[in-house]
Amino acid sequence: MEQLKQLELPPKPVEPDPSECCNRGCERCVYFYYEEAVQRWEEKVARLQSSSCAAE
């Protein structure tokens, strides 16, 4: 667990403010983009963590 503290992870995407959504049910809502960004972030963090563990 100590090694994860030393691993520099990218910042997690910031959730959109509720005022950024127009509430019209847009196909590509700001929350859709946020969820995509979180998924990419989680994948990147997992890759970094696994490569960090493999390097030891």
C-alpha cells in the first residue's frame, strides 16, 4: 500500500455542476462526458498501478 502513495496518479475528473446540465435529456449530456472521462481515468489508474506493481 505504501507504494501507491508514491505513485503519482492523474487527478480524477471533476463532476459537472448541476447548473451545467440543461435537463432536456440531451443525447450527449455533460454527465455523459463526465462518465466517459471517469471510465478513462479509472482505466489509466489501473494501468499505472499494475505497471508500478510489475516494476517491483
